[in-house]
Amino acid sequence: MLLTLWCSVSVLGQGADGQENPRGKKEISGAGVFYLGQDRDMWRPLLQITVNLSEITSIKSIFQLRTFDPEGTIFYGDTKNGEDWFISKEGMLLSVTGGPKLNDGKWHTLEVSNQGKFVVLIVDRTQPLVAGLQPKRKEETLAGALRLALGGILINTEKLLVQYKPHMDGCVREGTWLNLSSSWETEEEDMWPCHEHIKPGSYFPGKGYAVFNSSVFPTQREQGINIEFWGDFNNMEGTIFSIKNPGQEPCFILWLIKFKGGHSHIWC
């Protein structure tokens, strides 16, 4: 097994500073950098906000997204406490056209707006995706509260017409959400960072683990498995790397021991 260590500490966001409100949730700005795949219930939003529709001065939200993930929840909104929500629900006819590929690991600027019966998504200021919502009942004037969420939804999953995997391994930054100045709420104590440089593969969130499906590994013994990582060991000591199955003891551990005089040895 080939072992070399790579370690990157260059991050776009180490977390989000905020104060706890009377509801016991942290309030933070929606313009920060957020990793949507933070460990939590897969349907629960990372951030959410509730505002009165009378406070909204713009029907447009603009933000940047970066991901290699082909599927997941990015941005959610509803009114009437979840009775009307984007994009599919009972009693609605849906038509969608267009749409470029987004999961290429590059930052893309997304612009979401409402134009009459249509929700329009513009990617990198070109190539709009248009979703037409045709209500079967008579249109009503919207009033009351609007709920927005990042990385999750606020309704019962049984209302979804199309099931999907909601957990999004991606980052959002520089969000302008309907020109709202109010703070967003999160239940997370510590926000995981977004790394400046990423490559395809499992995300190492800074909590010390990543999960791989062993079914994709080679099965022939002579092929083996190569694991490469590299970096500066001068200020490191303790466990560097380990492999284990869920609920079992580690089957491989690589650790660094420092001795007097500044010498270090790697053991496995």
C-alpha cells in the first residue's frame, strides 16, 4: 500500500459567526460561505428564514454554487406554511425546459426569479431554465409569510412527487436573497468549512472521516489499493490515517510519534 500525505488548509469559510436568538438558534448572515453537506438529518435545512411578503422588495435571488454532486437540495421556498411551494405539488401542472450541467466542480452564478406563472433559473447569466407552474384552482393574491431554506426542505417528504437524494455535497457563497437584510437561522453549533480547492471524490469535512463504498474497489488481490496523501509533518503527532468498517475496530492505522530531539517516526 502506497502512502503519501497531502494536507490542504486553504479554506473559503471556516464557519459562520453569529449570536443565539430567543429560540435557541444561531443567527447569521445569508451572504457567507456555506457547506451544504454538513452532517445532519438529510432533509433538514442548513439555514432558514421566515419573512413577511410585504417586506420583500425583489423577486430575485442570486448566489454562487460549486459542487461535483449530481443531485441534492440547494434552495427551497414556500408560502402559506408549506401549502404553496416550489417546484412540484399536488394540484399543479409542471413544465420545464433548458438547463446546463452544474456539477463540474466550478463556481456558477445562479439567479432565481419569479415571472408570472414561471420560475426562471439563469446560470452564469445565460442559458435560462424555465419552470411553468399552472394552478388548477383560481389564482390568489399572495400574502403572509414566506419561508426560505438552504440545503433542505420545510415540508413533509410525502408531498414530493419525485423522490431524490437531498443531501448536497456542495458550497454556496455570496448570496443575495430577495434583497433581504434579515439574519438567517441555523441549528448547527459549528459550520463546516468550504475548501478553496476541490477534486472529484469523497469530501473530507474536517471532522476526520470520509465514507467510501467498498464495492468500487478492485477485488483481485494482486491489484491492491493505492492511497496517496502528502504534506508537512513537522507540527503533527498522533493518528494520521485509519481504515475501518462501520461498527468495527480499525483494520489499519497510520500514526506519527515524536521523540526527543525533534525526530519523528511513522508507524502502521
